[in-house]
Amino acid sequence: MPNASEDRRRVIVEPCGPVLVEGPVELVLPDGTTQHCDRFLVAVCACRRSKRYPLCDTSHRKRVRRDSA
């Protein structure tokens, strides 16, 4: 029987950047479609500016995100 820690994926939240997930991963999108990524580290877009959404294409670097006050 596998150890519970072997089933866990590490998720790293980068300030002003993407969410990094140790892969491979299956991403389920709001419309119900899925996207599979076999990379060892997957950058998931958190700002929704990526043309490759849900994967990050570093579009967040072009414009600084402002927090609503």
C-alpha cells in the first residue's frame, strides 16, 4: 500500500507569478475539459493573462497586477 506522502503533489505559490505544481498533472477547466501535462514542474496561470491558459506563458510580467483596495 502506498504511503500517503507519495500521493501528494507539491504546489508552490509564487508571489505575482504562476502556481507551480510538481507534475505530471491533469488540469480540469471550468468548462469540464481536461488538459494533461507530463512535465516534472507545471506552471499554472494565476492571473488569467496567458494566451496558453491554464498554463503560464509569463504574460504576468508585462503588467503589474494591482490589488483592489
